[in-house]
Amino acid sequence: MADESKLTRTKQLWAQTGKFLTGHTTRPETDRLPPGQHLVNNWPILDLGQTPNVPRERWRLDVGGSVENTVSWDWSTFAAQPQVQKTTDIHCVTSWSRYDNAWEGISTHHLLDVVMPREDAAFVLFTSNDGYTTNMAIEDFASPDAMLVHSWQGEPLPLEHGGPVRVVVPHLYFWKSAKWIRKIEFVPRDQLGFWEVRGYHNHADPWLEERYS
Ligand SMILES: Nc1nc2c(c(=O)[nH]1)N[C@H]1C(S)=C(S)[C@@H](COP(=O)(O)O)O[C@H]1N2
Ligand SMILES: [Mo]
């Protein structure tokens, strides 16, 4: 063919061999990184400095308050719940973001199906084994990506990142994702948690830069 330059032939060869095909689609970085954030490849550890070591054999999660069914799960009961895997991004208020964290655990949707919050349950309060607390509206807890996770990248969640089980609510800044979760309460009235009392924003949407109140 007259218009068949060397480059055209090269590109045709690439098409035949599938060059640059990665098998997954990505959004442009600008669509994925919230304002004021920068990307990291490591996973920083941020907490109050206490690392409670509760092995799976002694682990318990109490879920109660304004619900039809209060539950107190030990490890084997938790592990027997339907498991889901999701890959989501982390956005910390201290300005780092970490992409593509592969979590495994139970969805908050499943927990909501089990406990059945009453009509007046508008907020969710979290208490952790290090004394940390945080809070959110039940609509945020019910986000389709929100989970109680026990594994990260196919391995048990490291102790320093909240193992055996932490909350992950990826559409909010990461301080809302309680490590070492011990208790979840559904309540009619909101109650500010550890950082919310100290001036952090009560809602914490990274896309709206809801960092401080
Ligand atoms: N139990 C508990 N959960 C916690 C915290 C904490 O101090 N204790 N810190 C929060 C904050 S401010 C952040 S940024 C993330 C950090 O989680 P990581 O250490 O796994 O990165 O955990 C959140 N959850
Ligand atoms: Mo944080």
C-alpha cells in the first residue's frame, strides 16, 4: 500500500501482539487523587501509639444499640459470615493517599442485614481496643464499599494496621476507619469521636476537603 509507512507497520504489529494491553482500565490520575493529596506507595502507620495485641482466639466484636438483633461475635462466628473482596483507595487527612488496597472481610451491608438497625438509628459509633473512637452517619456506614476487614493483599491484616479486624470506609478520610475494632453502636444522636472532638471535620469527605471543622 502506498501509505504504509514504517511507523504504520510497526503500530500494526503492536496491535497484533497486544502491546500496551494491561488487562485493566484506569481512570486518569487527576480523577482519582482528591484535592490536596499526594500518592504514596508505602502504607504509613498512624495511631495513638498504643498497639493492642488481641489474638484471633480472644477477639470479640459487639454490635448493638438501637438494633433488632444485638450480636457479640467471636472470631469463628465472624469468619463464618459471607466474605467479600474489594480493592479501594485510602485517603489520609495528613495528605497521603494509597491506591489499590485489596481487602477481604465482610461488607457493612451484611452486618446491617444481620443486626437490623431500628428506625431511629441515624448514627454509628465505633470503639476500638486502644480506646480510639470515631463516628459517622448510618448512610456513610452503609456505603457499598464499606467493610470490616481481616486481610490486606491476601495476608492477615498486620497488627499495626488494626488487625485482627478494622473498619474500612474508603469514601471518607482514613481517621474514620477504626483499627482494632471492638464495638459498633447504632444510635439516634451523633456523638463526636477522638479526632472529631479535636477539630477534625465530622463528615470527612476527601473530595470536598472536609479536613477540619
Ligand atoms: N483504633 C484506632 N483506629 C484508628 C486510629 C487510631 O489511633 N486508633 N487512627 C486513625 C487515623 S488518624 C488514621 S490516618 C488511620 C491510619 O491507619 P493506618 O495506620 O493503618 O494507616 O487509622 C485511623 N484509625
Ligand atoms: Mo489520620
